[in-house]
Amino acid sequence: MYRILVINPGSTSTKVAIFEDEKSICEEKLSHKVEELDGFERITDQEPMRRAAVEEFLRSHGYSVRDFNAIGARGGILEPIPGGTYKVDEYM
């Protein structure tokens, strides 16, 4: 069995889901208050706040980041790249 964390950051929310193989175990929309987001100068400055929200979601469901075989996400600040699977390293 593979356990996968899926993260979809949006403008005012972060959608997260946990899968075991192809079965969705749980999913949730983590809303972020506009007032809170307005306090960040750049979108990249939101990373610690969004990370904390995802980690709290995981804790509330009895998981930690280390419990996953893979993490899938969309968005980010990389240059456009072809779709597919990539090994994430420090450079990325």
C-alpha cells in the first residue's frame, strides 16, 4: 500500500487529501482568512502559515509528513516544466 498526501494551494484556501493507493481516506479544504493573507508581501511568504495548516490537518487525522510514500502538489514558483514525475531535490 502507498500512502499519498495531495496538496492544492489556492488563493484563499489549501485543499488537502490523503490517499491509500487509489482510495481517498480523507480530504479537507483549509480556508485562510483574507486578512491573514493580506499580511504577506509575497505569496512565497505564506509558506510557513500554509505548512502549519497542513501539518495541523495531518495531526488531527493521526498522521505526520513522514507517514507518506509520496506527496503530490500543484502550483508553486517553478518555471513551467513538462508534466510528469520529478524527483524533488534542494535545487527545486
